[in-house]
Amino acid sequence: GGEGPGFYLRRAIINAPPHFTPKEIADEHNRDVEYYARLMWWGDGDTIEKAKARATVTPEQVVDLMNRAPNETGAKVFAERQSQLRSAMTDEIARAKAGDNLYSLLTRVCERLEKTSIELPGTKRVGRNRDSDWMLFAAPPPVTATLTPEDVVRFIQSDPVFSEKLGGLLATRRDTFDRQLAEKMAKTLGSRASKMSLSEITQVMKKQDPSFNDHTVQHLISSFPDIFGALKVERSRVEMNFLLANQVADAMGKMFVGATLDDVAKFMKAQSADFAAAFPDFAAEDVKLLQAAYPFLPQWDKKVDGGSLAATQGMPLDGFLRFATQHLGKDEGAAIGSAVIEAIAKDVDTPEVPAELESKLTAAFRRAALKRTADALGIRALSAYDPNTGYPMLLDFIAGRPAPAMNHAALVSILCDPKGLALPADRASVTATALLKADSLDFVGLADTVSAALVGKPNAESEFLKLSNLALGYEAIHTRLERDVFRNSELKAAFKRFARIPLRLPMIQHVVDKYKEEQPLKDTNVLMVQHMLGQAYPQIGGYKALGMNPEDAIFVGIPYHKNVEVEQAVAKSFGLVPRVPPRDMQALYSEIERSVDDLVKKHQENGKKMLIVCDGPTARDYFKKKYPHLLDQAHFTEQTAFGDRPEYRNDTSMHVVSYARTDLKAKKEA
């Protein structure tokens, strides 16, 4: 045994159930490698680690040894056992009838092998060492006697031949099985079906069969008109999921850094007693399902972005623009936002949605519907294609670019073209129908067509929800545009206030022009404590022009003059969300101290020097008290007479530049 695995590998192979792969045999052998290594230790000059390395086998080594020595390794016995399993599988699949229960079929395979298994393994003595007998199995133990249906499934998955056979069996039994489900549902519901919503039907059927869901109900009703007639049910569950997804998106935007999806679920239940009562079992897994179905939800598992959205959520147009972006994507949402602002700029007092804007909005949703349909039905992008085929026209059509008029026959021809996507004729026909319904924004017909095309596929329900989400968005966005934007007097007033925010101030621009080439604020962490006045915007813009990186900056707004428009303009233009505490002096002092701590933390992380621009000495006093060892790394400015008193001017431990008593400032304040 000192040269390699030998007998120990034989034991693993000869005891392996027939569904085991080489990897599982290797894992089974290596499980006791600590024991084998000690038996394979050569003594002086050898180490236990080297012995373990010799004793450990890989799947590739297992295959090689089984091929080279089928008798010695037990591979021949293992192959016979696999042959028995294959034979049993072949016979049972051949005997199976449409509608047979799959688990019963697999159980019959296991029972058949159990009957032919050897009752007890025999042994024989092969040698003696002092008082111990060396024993070797003369026949394999009855591993097939304990085979389970789950083991058989694992074997089928690893065998392409049986995977195909089982797939064919499932295909022939699906229609029969679906009809049985439909008959069961019709018998359970009776005449009540026409008065029930989709979710109510699903709830009733779930009590009998937990596998029922909204999509199953929709599929059965549409597939068996001979049983259900012209029955139509409301998609209340889809609408409920849509509203729930929007609630989750709002909650995720409010979560703290480090929050998990479990925290989101707990927050939502704690925030609303009604929500907790309606969804008592709501958990992280439900959030994950909604993330998969609705692309507009934040896609994080753990929140890492510390940027607060508080200042930008109140931005005029933000609600509408977020709504548009959620449904159309970032680029299309931004384009619609620009078109809305352009329309308002032309006539700020108009109460009507311009026809040109309506047209742009409709075109954007048409493109979104076409793209969603193409993704759902698996229209893949070809890395190489013949430009003389119809494939480029198909891409233009899906992207909403100018293209020749498309009808069903033209689309089917392009989709079937062997030089392009080469789809089968039946699949091409369904895909063409779906694309034409998307192009005409027939969302009801589109959802039905795509649902039928995806029956039985794992992505069926999520794709149905995504299309339903887009349809609801298309219906709602026109109402929101008119109500929230063009007939919103508060928004119009805010636009007029925005117009009064100066983009540049002459004095600031003079400094920028003089020092721009030197970039003095490059590689500097900056803290600004300033009043929320219109001048804050050009001041931050000037600092940025002088090299300041907004990611290395903190802005604390002194709330004596509350100015939401300035907060929002700064946040939107520079990506710098102002920290504006309530109108309370203690709250202001606490925010300044917290911001100084955050500035020092930035310095410790990136090593950049610090600049504190404060309207008053509060930040400077706190910094000196808490971080005296870092005074040589920081510079301060002072702009108030209170912060420029003699006791401050005589403090030489700090780098302070004061312009509080300059003639120009005195003249301005006079």
C-alpha cells in the first residue's frame, strides 16, 4: 500500500452506487485520506503531508486507473452495476404511458434493482498478520438495494442518452397532465370561476395542489377552451406584484449602508402594520424574486452605496423621471426627461402635454416592448452574419430604427433564414406574432402570446411579470406626465425659482480663471459648511473647476434659509448630496461634527490633505479638540468676524486663511 491508493481506491469503486461519477468516487476515497496517509508513510525522510498527497486521488486518476486495471480496481463490477441500472431504465421508460407519474417510474426502477441485489457480501481470508485477519470482499455489497429515485435522477442528468429519452417522455405526457389539471380545476371551481379573480382561483387551487400559481391558472384557461369556454379572469395578482415591487424599490432606497435583503423585508413589515398583516411571511427570498421579475428594483444583496437620496427625491420631475427610468431603462428615461424639460422650457405655463412629447413617449415604450419580447423569446445577437440577409433589418426593427415595413410573413422569413437565426417554423411564427404585437403596443395580446410560447420554461412567470409591468407603466405614465408635470402649479413655480440660481458669479469665475491651470484643489478632501443660498451652486462649481473631486467633498447646508431648489441643483449637477439638518442649532452642530469625522476618515483612507471652508469657527474648534495630531494635514478658511477674533488670530497651531475683515467683504455687506 505504500506506492499509491491501491486497495483503498478499489474499496471506494466496488462500494460505489451505480449513479456515482468519477468525482464522487474520488471524494468518497479522499474522505479517509488522513487514515490512508498514515498507512502509506515511508518513515524517515518522508512526511505525513507527502503521504497525504500520494494518497489523494483526482477524478481523472480514477478514470485512468479504472481503464488500465478494470479487474484490480473493481471497475468491472461497477460497470456491471451501471449496466443493470441502464437496462432497468430502458425497460421502464419503454413501458411508461402518457400521464404516468414520473416519481412512480423512478421508484419502479429502484424496486427492480433491489430484487436483483445480492443479499449479503461474501468475504474470504487472503492472509494473516499476527492476530489480525486481512479480509477482502469477494462480492460487492448491495448498494443497489438502497438506491432512491433521487439517485436515479442524478444518473439520468449525467447521461445524455437517458436525459433525451426522459425529455421525450415528459413532452408526450405534458398535454395529458395539463388536461388532468384543467379538469380538476374546473370541477373544483364549478360555476364560481366566472366570478373569481386570478389570485382567488390560485388560492383555492393551492389548497389542493401547492404547485399551482397564477401562470399555471392562466395557461390552463387559455389552453383548454373546451373546458373553460370564454372565461376571462382579472390579473389582480400581477397588479399586486407590481405595486409590491414599487414599495420594495422605495424601501431599498431608504436602507442604511450594509443593509441586507432580510433587513429590507423586516423594515417593510415594521413600517406598516397593514403590510405585515397582508404579507406575514415576507422575507429576503421574496425580495429576490421581485428583483428577478422587475428590473427597476435595485439589484444589490447588500447595500454598499452610502449616498443618501433624500435631497434628490423631492426634486421637481424626479418622481416622474424615476418612473420613466424604471420602465424604459436609464438611457431612454434620461432622453424622455430631457424632452419633458425642453417642452416646459418652451412654455412653462402650458397645461397640456405637447403632441411631439406624446409621440416620443410612445416610441420609447414601443422600443422597450420590442426589446423585452426579443429577450424573452431568446432572439440572440449573432457575432457574425451575412449583411445581405434580412437579419440587419430585424435588428433595426427591434431597436426601433428606420426599417422597411414588417408583416408576419416577412418576419417569419427572416427568423427562419438558415444564414441567420435559423429558427424552426413554428417557433418563428410565434415569435413574429409577438414582435408585431409589441410593435403595436398590444400588451394584452403580447402577454398571452409570450406566455403560451414559454409554457413549461423556468423563466415563464418572470417574463410574464416583466411584460405586465411594462404594460402597467405605459398606461400610468401618460397620466403621471399630465398630472405630476404639466398641471402641477408647484412644479412650475419651482422651475421659476430654479431659473434664479446663478450658474456663475464674477468673483468666483475670476479666481477660477486665474488658478485653473494649477488645479490647487486636486488631491484634496474638502468640507464646506455654507448657507443654502443660490451662491452655493457657483461656489461648488468653482471648486470643482479648481480640481475638487465631488467624491472627496462634503457639503453641510446651514438651514437658516431653507432652499430645496439649491439642494437639488447641487445634488443633480455635481453628485454631491448636501447634508441639511433641521432648523435647530444643536442639530447643526452635531451635523458639522459628524462631517468633520467623515472628512478625517476620508483622509485616513486616501491620504489626501484636508480643506475646511466653514461659515464660522465651529468645525475648526471641533477639529482642533479631537484631532490635534492632524493639524498639519488640514487648512481652514474663515469668513465671519466671530471666527476672526484676536484669540483665533493668535493661534499659530492651525493653517487659517481669513477673509472676514477684507475691504471687499465689508463693502459688500454694507
